[in-house]
Amino acid sequence: MKDLLFYLIFGLASITYFVGLSEFAKRGSKDRIDKLYFASTMFSAGWGLFIGLVFIQTDKNLAALFRAIGTIHIFGLLICFTNMIIYWSDIQGKMKQWCTGFVWLCVPLYPFVIQSRNVTFEMTAYGMSYRINSGFLSIAYVAFYVVLTVNLLSLSIYMLRRRIRRREKDIAYLLMLCVLIVGFGCALDTLLQFFGLSAFPISTLGQYAAQIVLCKTYLFYNGSRVTLENMSKFVYYSVDEPVFLFDETERLCTVNNGAAIFLGMSTEECCKLRLSDIFILERDAFRFRGSKNRVEARCWQRNSICSISIDKIYDDYKDIIGYIVIVHDVTERVRMLERLEREKQRADKANEAKSAFLANMSHEIRTPINAVMGMNEMILRETEEQSTIEYAKNIQNASKTLLVLINDILDFSKIESGMMEVVEETYSLKSLLNALHTECRMRAAEKGLALTFAVPEDTPSELLGDEVRVRQILLNILTNAIKYTIKGSVTMTVAYERVGADELKLTFAVTDTGIGIKQENIGRLFGAFDRIDEEQVHAIEGTGLGLSIVNKLINLMNGSVTVESVYGQGSTFTVCLQQKIVGEGTVGSLQEQSGKQEIDHRGGGLFAAPDAKILAVDDNKVNLTVIRGLLRKTRVQITCVTSGRECLDYAGKERYDVILLDHMMPGMDGIETLQKLKKMPDNKSKDAAVIVLTANAMAGVKEMYLEKGFDDYLSKPIEGVMLEQLLIKYLPAECIIQNIQ
């Protein structure tokens, strides 16, 4: 019996040794759990082997020696097993200190266990056996095992309740089973001895069963850890970027060669670091929904900016067991973006400076032109001498030419700086074409050219689009055609095609019999400040901006422009624009309207309003003289002041129907004056319409002035007819006693 029992125990011990050594050879001592498991297998096998040797002895002293050595292995196994459970349960604080410290009580108990007077050896049917003699120390020995068993069970239950992932719960169940097996075996051994019976090796055989469960637990734990390590095959051989592999506690497990080079450290040195030792990261960078997250961080070692891609790794239970962190060094890209941002800011400042310069230039140039054109219009209205009228008309034409050049430069600058916008409003194509025909016919007549508009009468007239820009495009092309045609004719042909229920494709083809364009020069037509064939056209006024502006405006409106030309015979410019139809009206016959618009307003006086009162505010006295002269025949009562302060004083003393207010004035400008007018408690002109008169003609200024609270806007130089039409709109109807057409 004893031989059979010994061979059984010896065989189980050999298997345990083999399993422990093979696992150690395969995995080594990578971390604490590997070392503890290897030590536990050695202690387990030693326990069984030396206790088995006790049973085959006939000499009691020799049996006592083997039992003493076996007891060392028992206590060693208990210490290893306790620390493994503590490691897996991840307890902290006083509970960890108690469990870790209590198991070491086996050391002071050891002398009691091996003393001959405390143990009785005797031969039994299954060999040499022993029992612990009763006494205080024997009770302490039993209490130690009971408390230790309770501790280990408590740790297993703690792990079971605190862990969320199923993998960890399964480990907790397995650990609990180990504790129960060992505890049950030790309890039976102890109870037999308390009843006066010799110990049967139940605990020795039971601990082998517990060791099998512990081996399964260890392999199960390593199953998830192996998953992390297997990922290193991809990390090391497939990815050039730095790659870090962290476990679920954000502890670094392994790195690839790229990461080691990135940190300037060996792989072993890298694996000693924690996440916070490598990167400056947001606290919740690893706490995200989904499987992937991308954040920016700074690397301590390189002082570099990194873009970090974090991917979760899951086990078979879909629980997170780690993270793959792939690092992209974006320091140069970030610095380049910062440089670009600084360059952009400088460009924006330069653009703002350019816009401010253009606005100032617009104001400074238009102010004297306003005086020139205003005074000249007064001469045309008041003189009867033909020679003087002829001189004044020449001044008028030259002033208009200068104004066109200034407008072209400003428009080009607006478009280049992105300040030009397309504003869609309802307009009449018929009125637009009539206005173009009237404006261009006199220019064509002065050169002896025939101007013809060919427009189908059923062309839809009520459209939605930017009338101002459409007019600017067509006027520019028509005036260019007239300018570069010496004799013959200029013809604009309009065609349309419906492209939807409420959309229209308009085609404007302007054909002239002018000087034409060489084929090699057609590609240069739309370049800025580029006048082609300069030798032939040097006597014709222009900046070379007109067609460049036309092209940019057409692009803004998603249209197209094409050119066909025969040098020396003429050219055809074709513009295609898409507009929306908003009504059922048609263009009809343009000849019916042309006569109605031949009204000579040279004499002025569209209306008379002797009871109306206007307050004109401008720091330039010449401009005030122009306003007074342009409105002389209307007999409107005009009060002129030269500052915002005077404006406030007069508005508080007398009621005015309209206030014409200049913007850019020293001291208190027009906007500040308007704001104070609105807040004045004693403002007798609070119901007066306030119209801003300004030389600032930049894009968007009209909208800006209306937003500031002005009722309307009139840019300088002021045309008499436009000023009179604006006053008709805002003066009280009862004040207008005469309307001359």
C-alpha cells in the first residue's frame, strides 16, 4: 500500500516539476506572475515528494527530517499562492498589507511543526505517518490555516465582485476552486489528527488537484497576454512608425524597433517606462468610445509634437486587454502650419492695409473729382455760351473717363482680395438693355458707328440675378467694342435657352467691325494690366483691366466668356450667364423704350420743394457748394455745416426733412454723429432721413452704412439727377409741389 502511495505521489511530483520547468523554459521570467508560478510548481512538487518519502521510511528520525523539508515546501507554496492571488485581484491598501503579511506567520510556526515532542510518528497500513500532539501551539497551527484559507477565499470573492471583464471573473472562479481544494485537504488532515488518527496524505494529493487548476488559471491568463505578445509580430516586422503596446492598465508591454529609435533607447529600457514617462497626454486619452482614437501629444524625450493613433485590443470575450499606440511625428508639419499661419496673418494684415489704402485712395481721389464734376455740372446748367458749354462737356467727358479708370482699379482690387460678392435681386432685363442702349448709343454716335441690339421679343424679362454685375460686364464689352472700332457697327445679339422650369441661359454676343485681335494675343486678353498690340492702341485710353474684371465677374457668377476674332476685320465676344426666371413678362420691342429715356437733365430741377429743409454736413466747403448748386432749381432750403458737432447743434434747434451726412470728417465722423443724433433727447430732426454721402466706394460699404443706421447711401462724385431722385424718395410728399420730367 505504502509503495503504491509513494509511486503515485512521486509520479505527480515529477509531472509537476516537468510542467513548471517547461513553462519556465518557454516563457522565462518576464514579470512577477511568471516567477511566482514557477516557484509554486517547484514548492508543490517538493511538498509531494518529501511527504511521500515520509511514508516509505522505517526510521522515525529520518521520517522527521523528510517531513521538516516537506513542510518548508508547503509554506513556500502557500506564500507563492497567496501572492499570486493578491497580484491577480489587484487589491491595494491595508487589505493587501494584511494578506501579504499574515502568510509569513508560517515562519515562526515552522519550529513548532518540526519539533519531535510536538509530533508523534507511527507505522500504519499505508506506511509511516504522524499526528500533531494537542496543545496551545497546535491550536495556533490550525487557526493559521483557517485564517489563511478565509483570506484567500476573501481575495477571490473580492476579485469576482470588483472585476467587470468576464476573463477576470473566470480567473477569480478558478482561484476560488484552488483555495477550496487545498483548504478541504488540509482540513481533513487536521481533523483526523484531532480525533487521534494519523494523517493520511489527503492534502498532499489534493494540492496536486489544486496545482492542475492553478496551471489552467496561469495558462488562461497567459492566453490573453500571449494575444498582446503575438501582436508584436506585426509591430516588429510590418510597421516602420514607432509602435507601443500597452496593457489595459496603461503599462508598456513591448515596443518595436521604430519606437526604440524614436526614443533613443534600447527595447529593454523602453519597457521600463510608463505612459506618463513617454507622452504628455490628456487624462482621458485612453478612455474613449469605439475602437479607435486619435489625439495629439508631446514626447518628453524628443520634445516633439506627435499625432497618436490608439487602437483597443480585445480578447475572446470582447473585453479590452490592451492598446496599440502608433506614433506619427508631426513636429515639422505643425511648425510648417504655424509658419503658414504666421504668413497668412501677415498676408491678411497686408490685405487689410491694401483695403484701407484703397478705401482712402477712393476717398481722397473721389473728393476732388466730386468738386470738379459738380462745379462743371453747375456750369452746364447755368451757362448759355456755346464755347463754354463745349469746354464743360470736355471736362465732363475727361472726368468720367478718370472715374471709370479709378472704378476699374478699385473693382479689380476688390475681386483680388475676395471682397466682391454676387448679390442676387429681382431685376428687369428689358430695363437693363434699354439703359445699356441709351448709354452706349451716344458714344457710338460720336464715332459715327451704328449700334444695334437684336433681342427676341419673347425673351423673359423678369429675372433674379446681380443686375449691377451683369450691367458692368455687358457695358465693359460694349464700350470696348466701340472704343476699338473706327468705322462700321457694333451689334449685340441676345439669345436664350430654358434649362429648367424657372431657369434661363442667356447668351450675349457683341460683334464689332473693329481692328480685331491676332490669334496669338487672344490668350492674353483677360490678363490684368495687359494691353495687347500696344503700338496700334496706344492712343486709346485704358488700363488693361476691363476684360480682366469681366472675366473674374463672369467666373463669380459661374458663367463663361469666349472670343472669336479676325485681325483687321473685327471680333465677337460671347458671354453666357444662367439666371432664374421670377415673372412672366418679356422684353418686347426695345425701340419703344429708347425714345422715352432720351431725357436731357442738363438743366436739373426734377422737382421743386420750397418748404422742404435739408441739412448738409461736409468738412469740405467745396462739396457743400456743389450740393447747394445742384439743388438750386429745386428751391429746397439748405443749411450747410462743416462738422458733426455743428450737425448736432442744428438738429437740436430746428426740424429738417433730410440730413445729408459726410462720413470721413475730422473730430466726429459721420457714423459717430449718426449714433449721437439717435440718442439725443432734444433732437427735433429725429424723423429726418439720414443719407450718407461718401467717397468710399469699396465693396460692401453700402451694406455697412445701412447696418449702422443710415437710411440710404450716395457715393461721390455726386450726380445732380441721382441726388434729386434720392430726395424725391425721402422728402415728404406734401413738400413736393412740382415734378418736372
